Amino acid sequence: MAQRKGAPSVKKTLHDIEVDRGHHLTGSFQPPTPPSTPSEDPFYASRGLWNDIKTLRWIRVPSSSFKLLIIPIVLFGFCKIFFPNGPNPFEPMLFISHQIPDSPKDAPRYAKGPMDLVFLAYHIIVFSFIRQFTLFYILHPIALRLGIKKGSKLERFGEQAYAVLYYGTMGVWGILIMKELPTWWYQTQYYWIGYPHWDMKADLKRYYLMHWSYWLQQLIIISLKLEKPRSDFKELVAHHIVTVWLIGWSYLVNLTLIGNAVFVSMDIPDVFFALSKLCNYLNLEKTKVFTFINFFFIWSYFRHWLNLRILYSVWTEFELLPASARVFSPADGVWMAGWVKYQIFTPILLLQFLNLFWYFLICRILYRAVFGGEVTDVRSDDEDGGKDD
């Protein structure tokens, strides 16, 4: 009888992750392979707008996503010109809806409502176009000028440069929004005092819905494998599902103040992580180590210390809620029955577990950088180890 093959050891599994060029944390810090000339990839070519719509290829084809996003803009302008005094059915796609009628005109407040779904759907298209256009026509040409020739490395460089732009913009925007809130720099008691926080400033609502549409777009791409899949596909799908769950649930139950805090704690370290990867792609050895060490401390503070403070607040400060809000009455905008506490706590905890797993891998990279002079990433990004794209 053939002997049954045993399960791989933890040590072997970790080793496989560390040498995997397709892993989104570790792959980007693998030693570079010799460059080669990139070629046009039919994977990203349009097959006609109608075919791209049916197959969802428009998500990765910028010419098709541009056509889809420009149609509502043109129709909005048409209605504005020819029907200036009537309702514009395309306005909810382009602008946030549900302004509270008696809120000040110079500082309007907004509630959530069904038209938010229209805004979300349209901005999934917007982010699809922005991302792919920025990659193909701005970041890839910059990478070629910097000497990055290999197709897979070119693609990963573009992704990380785009991450710096996106998370940098949203991170700064999130901080500016938080500065105007009572929760400024994680004054966690105000997540609960004064609840329900159902009337949002325009910037907070726009920021929240745009972040939500971005993560929905990312989840669609990964889960439907509309882009070339990574080796850590399951980790990323789990991360994106938890993130979308957290965003949607917090928006639904009027916890946008705590949601803003979580966004900032996630976005800022992602900027520095992407910067450290870019330094690796450019073979900036000393800069790479310096940026990675900075990233390590920033990640530790934002992804763990601040997130643990949020978790502690959910667990211990939930009782600061007004007595009138400790009921489950969605029609009145209050959702904070006792069991909802666990619905808030669970997705943040799951996100923390994922972050701790990645933190363990990051610590191994840092150890090697300090004591071995080698930075080899242990999540997934750079090259896929295969032939050129």
C-alpha cells in the first residue's frame, strides 16, 4: 500500500510564501530577474464595447470604461441644457444625494438613501477607468523610462505606484475630514456619544461612498479573476470581503465616524508599503531598507496600535451610547441593540487577524534586512516567475 503523503509543515509553508514571486507582500522584495522587453498583452485589449460589457472586460479595458462613464456625463449635460428646471435623472450618478432639507445651505448635511447605490455603481466604473488609464498611459511609461522592462515587473511597478497615489490621496483626505470631527485623532468615546450620527457632512459622505466603490471594484476584479490572479488569491479575497463588509455595515448603521478612523489606519501604512516596493523595483538597495524600516513602524502604529484602540472602544465604550439609541429601530436611524456590538467588533477583529498574519511576515523580512542585509518580501506582488507578459 502506498504511504500517504503528509501535510506540509508550517516551516515549509512559510518558506513557500517567502520565495513566491506572486505573493502580494513577499513577491515584490524578491531579487530582481534580468529585464526583458514587454509585449502587448491581449488580456487587456477591447473586444468591442458590447462584448466588454457582457464579459465585464470593461473593468480592465480603459477605452471601454471611459465610454461607459462618459455617457451619463453627456446625458446629464443634455438634461441641464434642455430641461434646466426639471429633475435630472443622471445627477445621483455624479453627485451625492439625499441632502437634508433643513440643513444650512453653506454647510449642508446628508442622510443615506437608495440613490447612494447609483453613486456606488457609477463610481465603480469611474475607478476602473482611472486605475487602468493611469497604469497604461502614465505609470508604465514612467517605469520604462526608469529602466523597468520586464512585463510582469512593469505591471507590479504600476500597481504599487497607483497605490501610492490612491492611498496617499484618500489617507490625507481622511485625516482632513477627521480633523473636523469630534473623533480627531482617535478620541474613541465620540464614536458613541451623540449617536446616531446619521446626518453627514458632504465631504464625509462623498469620501465614504468613493472608498466603498473603490473596494467593491477591487473585490469584483479579484473574485471574478478579471485580472491575472495572484498566488495569495484567497488571502486577498478574504481581506476585500471583510473590508467591504465593514464599510457597508458601518455606513448602514450610522457609524461613519468609526469607519473614517478605520480607513485612515489602513490607508496611511499602505502608502509606505507601496513606496518600499517601488524602491525594490528600482534596485535602490539602501533606500529600500530605509523605507521598509519606516514602513514597519508606521504599520505597527496604524494597523495595530490604533486598530486595537478601536477594538477596545467597541468592547468597553459601547455603553456610552445614549439610552434612547440602544434599540434596534432602523426606521428611526438607531441600530445599537446589544447584539449589534458583536456585528461591529467581528469584522474589525477579522481584519486585525489578517493584519497580524501579514505583520508576522513583515517581521521576518525586517529581521533579514537588519541581520542579513537582505529584504525579501513575504506578501505578493512583483514578478510571477513565469515568462514575460
